[in-house]
Amino acid sequence: MSRTDKEIDEATDAKPSRASAARLSLYLRCLENWRRAGQATVSSGNIAETLGLSDAQVRKDIGYLGSPGQPGVGYKVPELIRAIREGLGINREWRTVLVGVGNLARALLRYQGFREQGFEIVGLFDADPQKLGLRVDGLTVQPMSALPAVVAGADAELALMTVPAEAAQDVADALVASGVRGILNFAPAVLRLPSKVRLVNVDLAIQLEQLAFQVQLGNIP
Amino acid sequence: MSRTDKEIDEATDAKPSRASAARLSLYLRCLENWRRAGQATVSSGNIAETLGLSDAQVRKDIGYLGSPGQPGVGYKVPELIRAIREGLGINREWRTVLVGVGNLARALLRYQGFREQGFEIVGLFDADPQKLGLRVDGLTVQPMSALPAVVAGADAELALMTVPAEAAQDVADALVASGVRGILNFAPAVLRLPSKVRLVNVDLAIQLEQLAFQVQLGNIP
């Protein structure tokens, strides 16, 4: 039976919003901690209290995942983890390349969280000839010219960009041309990308500015 | 003349929301690029187009800053930069300590953006005896026991926390006890802090998960 437009619309509407998706990632982090601690079940209230959110908000976000729990009984921790990973699309491996092999790149490569969540770094690239051939955590730094072949060969969809701001747009253009579909950008630069390519910016100075702003305000709830 | 409660309330209401503050940080980044490129004036439309926002949104956010521009004429770039820095409370130096001296810390210490925005790192701390006494970018790694004296002596208000998740709560507690008022936390841990202390979390796996989620969805506008 084919779905009507309305049904398809409703299915699309049922996807979590970006804000819900960000919160679901946070719930996942809590749930993984609880699983490690041996906790078998949780309620939406447990999650809400831990993260300082309302119970209604947590229940609404989890509602996007179908019905992984039973009202009044709560959720089984492993089942809710599985449901969130599925809802966020991270219940599979995401192959990822990294461009710009400095200290931040080394920190990211050693960051356990990426691998645990299914993100596998399959290629390292740098424009600096002095870095070419370096081995970092089992990978060899390659020139930018090798990017398209590696992306295609490994079917890499994501990229981590840890390059200086001046180089960021050129590198982003090269990543887009190679077929990468999403870029996590750490350069403090405003990038222009075609709409088919997703971009998440992590501007560390902005995070620190926001912290200073909140401290300055002093007592916003 | 003393202000009435209502006037004080209104002054408080006129502070930018967190979402506006985050956008103002982005505007600041654009404006600094334009200043470096020698551009003298901008319109709210220039900013809106660069960042993919609506003109009305940009004007509303800038409206929190008083009236740094003239309608139809636009803003003088240096004046708008000054107004935003003042509005965000970053038109002064913020002394900052860093706990956990690994690769991420080294990347942060070399990150130009922090110093440019007035954030000065005044102390490095690590629990690992093997790291004590190391010199990193002009600072010496000190034991956690030295934290209270350094925070008090340098009047440090902020902290960067780049420690493993297992250590994060203990380190956060020590930072709070030392008098730090805001923590930028890079550990993938859910921290409990007293309400007087501000917390901004940068969970890099969450950022990557959100990127994967957006790529997965494919074509959300």
C-alpha cells in the first residue's frame, strides 16, 4: 500500500527537531553512564532531574522515538539507548575524514567518545608538506590531493575540519567536491556551503564568550 | 536618583536572551573578519545574508545593544564590535584557569581566539604527577592543591576543564570550592554544580552526533 502525501508529511513531522535531537544526545550520554553503573531502568523524571529539564520535555522528546517505555514503569536503559541511537541515525558506522593535523586533531583522534558512538576516522589530511607521512594513531597524514580517492574509497560521509580560519573555506570546498556530506568545523570562520552539505560549527571562543556572558549576568535561571 | 523596581526589571529584561547572545557572538566573528578586510560599515542585511538569518532577527539582536547604528546608513564596523563586546560582557579581561593538560588543552592554549577576545589563561593544573612542572606555552603545570591560591591570587573567574569524564565531577567540585564562577567543560560527563556557578558543556561527540543526524535527515531546511 503506498503512503499518501499526508502520511508522508506526518512521518516527516514525527522526526525530532534539532533542539530535540540535541537533547536526545544528552539523554544518551546520561543513559550510557547509568548503563555503565549497572542501572536497569529509568524514568523520564530521572533524566529530567539530572539535566535540569521538565519531565514533560523529556517525555515529548522520547515520544519522537515511538514508544520504547511503559507509562508508570519507565524505560529499560539498553532499550532506550538503542531507540535514541536509531532515532538519531547513529546506530551504524559513520566514516569520517579529518583535515588539519594539529593539537586539536590529536585530541580528537584520541577522544574515545567518537569511536564509541560509531564514528570511525578513515583518513588524515594536511596541506603542510612537513606533516605528510606522519603516523598519528595508526593513520598516515596524506596530502589534500589524496582526499577525493580516500573519501570515495572509504565511503566517508563526514569530515572534521581543524584548520586555521584562513584556510577553512578552501578546505571546505575541497571536502564538498570530494563528496563529503557533513562537516564539523572547528575553525573560527563563517563558511559558505551548498545546501546539500550539512555544517556544524564548534567555535571554542564563542563557547567561552557565552560562558562569560552568563557569569556576567550572574543570576539568570 | 534611585531606580524603581519596575525600571530595574525593564533594564534586566533588556539583556539579550541566551539565543541572542549566541548570535551576537557570531555577528562579532563576522564583524572582526570584515574589520580585518578593511570594511568600514555594514548593514544588518549584510550580517543576515552571511549567516543565513533574517534581517529582522539581526536587527532585533542588535537592538539589545542600544542603538549603535543609524537606520538606512548601517553600522560602523568598529562601533558595532565595541557595542557587542560590551553587551556580551567581554569588553574586559577574563582570567581563566585550565585543568587537565592533554592534547586538547595544548590546542586550546594555542588557540588565538581566546586571547583576542580577552580570555587570559593564568594557571595550568593536572592531577598526573608526571605532568607537574612541565612548561606549556609559558605556563608551568601545577598540582590541584595549588588551585585555590592561584584562583584567588589571579582573581580567576573562569575555568576550562579538559579532563577525563571519570575525573570531571571531582575537578568541578574543586573549581567551585576555589571560587571559580564559570566552567567550560569538555568532558563527556553530566556535571552537578551549585546554581551560582555557570556551566557550558562542549561535548564533541554530541556535536558529531548532531551532524550525523542532520546528514541522515538529508534535507531539512
